[in-house]
Amino acid sequence: MQNWLCDFSIYLSLERNLSPHTCRAYLRDVGAFCLFIGCDENEEQDMHLLSGVDKLCLRRWMVEQLKGCKKVTVARKLASVRAFYRYLIREGALQNNPAQQVAIPRQESYLPATLDVDDVYHLLDRSIEVTPHQIRDRAIFELIYSSGLRVSELVGLNVADFRESDQVVRVLGKGGKARIVPVGMKALQRVAAYLQQRGRCDGDKPLFVNRSLTRLSARTVQRNLKKQLIKAGLPTAVTPHSLRHSFATHLLGSGADLRAIQEMLGHESLSTTQKYTKVSVEQMTAEYDKAHPRSSKKG
């Protein structure tokens, strides 16, 4: 089975053009499923076990997964197994895909965490010391909020991707798809100040680097944001992704076109972007209930 998983990994990376993070998740999901049905290192026996999987077996597996995972995670696990069966069918190892007959669990409705505009201003404009790393971190948080970047996209930027003269940044998103996103004046100034402080560097070098001048990790960005949130007295549950959510919500609340926001966020489907309309409606309702004298919540 290990050989098949290795080949499947190459297929996901080269042919499906999935990110390394997504490839690892798919392989982890498929490996766990193979263990669930009893696969070992006997390739012939493993293929026999995979071919014997039916809808009932998959449902039992999903029930087990739901005991410790959210529905969105179980949906991804099922998608991983479906993709693996499709690959095996394409390679002629199997003839049918039982995972195709199982419905994806209905996912929970949730509102993305966001900061309000005042909190964003407080986080980004408050006075701090101006060490090189603080200049870098302020530029990072400003750029995420200014352009709605995923943290994985941000840490993947090279110096040449930041185009100050054009006031844009070139982003390599999910599936290796590139997009051009506007950068606001504050973010342009902060990133330019960081680059000036850092000194001359080639365009193919990472835009944001650590003490060793190597590419910054997403985990470091998350950790540094939490430190600043604590100092600013803001909720520590906020993440870099919350700044991305805040970017979209504040644009939508100010009248920006939904499809333009979709393009800037790099969403494949408009339905993914539409969740921000619910955020805005929820916020509008909350403000109404708080302020209107005839609101039901004011009694």
C-alpha cells in the first residue's frame, strides 16, 4: 500500500497541483482509512480489502470520525478517500468508487471571526517599539488586512511579488493559481519601510524572513500576532485568518462588489464568498438591536 500512497502523493502534487499542506492532509486521511479497513504491507490483500469496501463500511467509518472531528473535517476525509479511489480506478487497480455513493455530511453553519474596524485600527496604529522584527510584523499584519491574504500566501511571497509602484502584490494561491491584489497606502508604506530597513535583496528572495534570513513560517506569524493582541488588549482568539475575514467583511460593509471581493480573496466559488453577507447582516442586526428604541431586545 505504501507504493500506491507514494504514487498518489505525486499525482496530487503534479497533476492536481494541490498545495503541500493539502497533499499531506489527503495522504493522512487515506492512510487512516486504510488502517481502519485492515490494510497492511501486503499489496494484493490491501487491494482486495479496498475493493470490498461498500457504502455501509464507509458510513461506519464516518460515524467513528464524527466522534472526534467536526463535520467539515469528516467531509474533507471523505473527499480524500474519493480522490484515492478515483486515482486507483484511473490506474486500473480497481473498478468502482464506493465513496462516490456516500453523501458528504451537512456542514455546520458558522460565522468567521472578525475584528471590527476600531479594533483593527487599534492593532495596527498603536504605538510600539520599532525593532526590526516589530517593523516586519507590523508590515505583515497590515498587508494581510490590506489585501486579504491567507497566511500561507503571505509567507510564500518573494520580494519581486511586492510591486510598490503598481500598488499591488502578486499572490500564489490554492492550486498554484496566481492573482494580483491591490495593496492599500498604509500597507505599501509599512512594507516599503521594512524592506528599506532590511537592506538590498534580490527579487527571488523571500519577502518576509526570520533571524536567519530564511522564509518566515505561518506558525511564527500566528505566534507574533498573538503577542501583539495581548499587548493591545484584544481577543487572543483572533488569528491571521481573522484579519483576512475582517478585510472581506469591511469591504462588503462599505459597499464593495461581491465578485470583486471573490477575486481578491482567490475563492473558486462565489458561494464561499457569500458567507460574508451573513456576517454583515448579523452585525447590522446587532447594531439595530443595540440602538433602536423599538428593538425587541431593548424591551
